[in-house]
Amino acid sequence: MKWLGNPERKTTPEDDDLLVRRYRETGDLSLLGRLFDAHAEMVYYVCMRYLQDGERSKDAVMEIFEELVHKINKQEIQRFGSWLYVLSKNHCLMKLRSGKKMQQVSMDEFVEFPMPVHQGDDAAEKEQRLTALERCLEKLPEKQKRSVDLFFLQERCYKEIAEATGYSMNEVKSYIQNGKRNLRLCMEASHGTE
Amino acid sequence: MERNKVDIEQVKRYVRGELSPREMHALERRAQDDPMLMDIVLGMELAEQGVHAANLADIRARIGRRTGGGRVRRLSTAQRWAVAASVLLAVTVSTVWFLRDDVQAPNELAVAPPVADERPIPSAAPERSEEAAQEPSAAEAPARAASRGDAQGATAGGQPRAAAADRLAVATEPQRETEAADETRVEAYAPQPKRLQEAEMARVAADEPTLKAEVREGLAANAAGVQVAERLSGQAAGITIRGTSASRMRPIKGKVLDSETQRPLPGAVLRLAGDTTVTTDAEGVFTISGQADLRDVALLGYELDAVQIAGKDTIVLAMAPIDLSLDEVVVVGYGRAKRQKASEPEPAVGWRAYNRYLKGGMRQADGPKGTVTLAFTVDGKGRPTDIRVLSSTNEALNDPAIRLVQQGADWLPGKNGERTAELKMRF
């Protein structure tokens, strides 16, 4: 899918690669600082999302930077942005796991992401999957079904769905999330039986 | 596919609700497949954008400090220290010069030469030779020493401020003093009289060479002061005036003694400024660099009693024993520790005696040879009961073995209350 055309970003992946290479050559921490700075916002929001606390997130960002210093020379990095995201997310999850004092964030709240569904070239197979999908969609609880239908098939945004159904924004999000998961489980089950 | 390009500005607009439903859906749809985008959206929704902006500014500052800016920061700390040090030095120099200037006054009156005339040093040379007769070291040295003595002389003259000069001591060796003529460095250690510090620094602003010449002139006129200076040198240093940097670094030696027995105390730990420590050697002697500031002395069982300054650069620290001691600990070695598995019952008489008993018993039952392993339970009275044969190489030995244990000493249960034991007997 294509991302909304708005490519104004501080660094491009090429810049990242260049900075990573130059840092590895020189060991100049300021280069790494520049590199990290460009992604700091992303790292911060990710921390925020998992830790749910501004102060903790700030600390976590700095810890992630230290981790970056430690790891950047040890790992092969294909795309720095994605790599840093995974690093950050893992760091936050580790923190959540170790910090017993932290408020519990139930795993249900976390979004699950499916592996990209393999592209079936075969038209028949595709047809089969579509019917399976329809069948599964019918099996979903009403609220999930409605939300998923509006979001994925009619391409409405959360806000519109909330207005149309009367659910709250958070309900809409969780219905879509859970509906998606149930759909996937259903699809896998039906695929397994065939 | 530009999947990992997350446009944070777009997300911000989304969170602010500035996007059209189409754009919102596009972003939401994309977030369904892009965990990074999803996390960013969810993270951003958790607080006001102003809060995020403040947090991000803080993070940027921290990164800056951690990477490039950190070095600048550290340097500036060093600079601050340098400034502090130079201010201290300036205050000290001016204080001391002011003092000298002050006590100088009567001599100036006596000699009464205008400043311009004082400048040429050779004019003072013949007078200095008088002092040279008194102290056979380099010609310049007495001159310096005399400067202190001069101060003393002035004290006798009744100058109130010069009383402070009592605390002055010359702590330099003559050969070093020869260098001092070129450059005078003044350093202050410890207790300076307050009223000296409040002295008008402006008065001291006079240029150095002139003052030096003045001092020399003055000294030469008052040769008697030399002895006073020598007497003074043994006293506790309040202000120490030293020669060049070479003498500045001269180490200070000291000794730590037991104040009761006067015996040296090895192993005493001296804590210096900056968290460095020095430990006394077997003779109780320590050496610290001249610059170091002694903070504390510690030795187990002692506390600091008195500090004596002995000589120019030697300190004696007397420590008094204190009545603090640890309880005695008796360490006993066990010869047969291996046999005694702590968790198993053991004979009340000990293994040694019990083994002797068994050996005696087994000899009595002479005849067949073999090994019998018994298992039994120690009852509440310590008697072995429920004796069973676990293994035996000679059936005929079973009964004698059981009888031996039955008739033998009492048993103590194991440390954790274990009551079952095994015993291997070799006949």
C-alpha cells in the first residue's frame, strides 16, 4: 500500500545508512546523536504507547540510546528505522515485564499483527478464501462484524464508525482489533480443515 | 514500498483531528498493517501535544548532552574550577602582599628611599652580605627568610596588624629560595585570620618587582630578623610561602603513632581530599604530596588523638586506642569432616569412638569375611531401631552386625531431624 504522499522527513533511509556507516568508521558519538535525534520522536511515542508515562518514556528513550550505542556495532542493520523501532519496543516490553510496580497493561490491548497473508495468485484459491472470509465474517459477534465491515470494506475512519454506530472510539478500535483477530483465527481454522 | 517511513507530522494532524475522513481512514488502515505507525498513533494519543513537545525537547537536550554537548559541559565545569582557583590565589596573594606592605612601612620610613630608587637590586647587595655572614647559604635565601623576620621585627614594633605574622612560617629550603627571587608564588593553607582577608585588595595592586625590591631593602636593614624567621619556621603553618613550583610539589611526610605507647601504627588509612587514600607502612610512615589536603585518619580500634607538626614538613598523628573490639570467634577444625554428612544421624559418642567400638566388635566375630550395609531408624531416645540389612556379601554376618548396632552407642538425629541412617560395616 502507498503511504499518504507527504514525504517531508528529516532523514531518508539513505541518510541513516550513511550515518550508521560513518559512526562505525569513526566512533564519533555526535554522529550517532544526530542519527538518533532524527528518530527520537518515533522512539518516544513508542515508549509512550507502552509505558504510558511521560517521565518513564523520557528515561526509556535515553536507555534505548545507550542500548543503541551498545548494539549498533554488533548487529547487521538493514533498515535503521525499523530496526530501531523493534529495539525500542522490545526495550519497553522488557521494562514492563520487569517492573512489577507498573500498572498492568493487559496483552489484549496490544495489537497483533498478522504475517502478510501470502498472495494467492490462483484465482480459484482467492475465490475460496473470499468465501471463507465471508463465512467467518458472518460468525463474528455483531459489534465486531459491524466495525470490521465499516472499516475494512467500506473504508470509513474510526471517527465515522463511532458516529455511525454510537460506539465510543475505544470500543471501535477494540472491536476492529478483536474482529480482525477472530477473523484470522477463523480463516486459519477453515484453511486447516480444507 | 515505503513502509518504514512514518510521517509523524501526518500522525500529529490525525491526532489533532485535522484530516479528512478519507485521510484518517488511510492512516488507520495503514496502521493496521504497520505496528510502528500504530504504536506512534497510540502513544501520541495518550497525552496533549504540548506535553509531548516538552518531553521531546527534554529528550533532545539529553541526547545533546550525552553526545556532543557533554564534552562542552565538562569543560565548563573545569573552567569554573579554574576561575575559583584563580580567585582564591588572587585573594591570597593580595592578602599576603598587603600584609608585607603593611609591616614594611616602618622600614620604609627608616630607609626612606623613593620607590624608583629601590628598583635596582645591586644597591641592596652589599647589605645582603651582612646576612650572608649569618647564614652560609645562597645569598638570596636569607633575603627571603629575612622578609619574614622583618615582619616579626615590625611586630615587636607594635603594629597591631602584624600580629598575624605570628602564623607565618617559611617552609622552603634555602636552595629553593634562590629561585624564588625570580618568581614568587604564594599559597595559603588553612586558617587565615579573617581580618586579613577583608584587607583592601586595591592597596596591594602594586607591581611585584617594586615590592620585591622594597622587601629586600627592608630586610637588609633589619638583619636581626633572620633568627626570628628561623625560630618561626618550626611552628605550625598558617600561611606557607613557598618558592617555585618545584618546591610546591614537595611531599609531606608523616608518622602515625599510638598515643599511649608511642609506637608506630602501620596500616592506618589517611583519607585525602578527592577521595584518595594513603596507607601507612610498617614503620607507620606515610607520604603525601604537598598539595593534598588531609581529611581523616582511620585505623580499626583507634581514633585520632592529636596532630603535631614536627619540623617543616613532617606531621605526627597520634591515635588513641578505643575500647571497641569484636567478640572472640573460636575456629575449630574437625578432622573427619568428610564422614559427617550434616544431614545424617551420627553416633552420640562421635564417629571416632563409634568406629573403634565397631572395629572391636567385628574382630570378636572373627571367622567369615564380608561387608554388611545396614539401615536403621533412630528413635526418640536415640536408640537405633528397625534395623534392616540393605546389602550383604555374607549372610552369616548379618546378625552379628545388627547386634553390634543394637548394643552400640545412642545416635543423634541429623541436623534437620533426619532419623534414618545407613551404616556400612566391613568384617
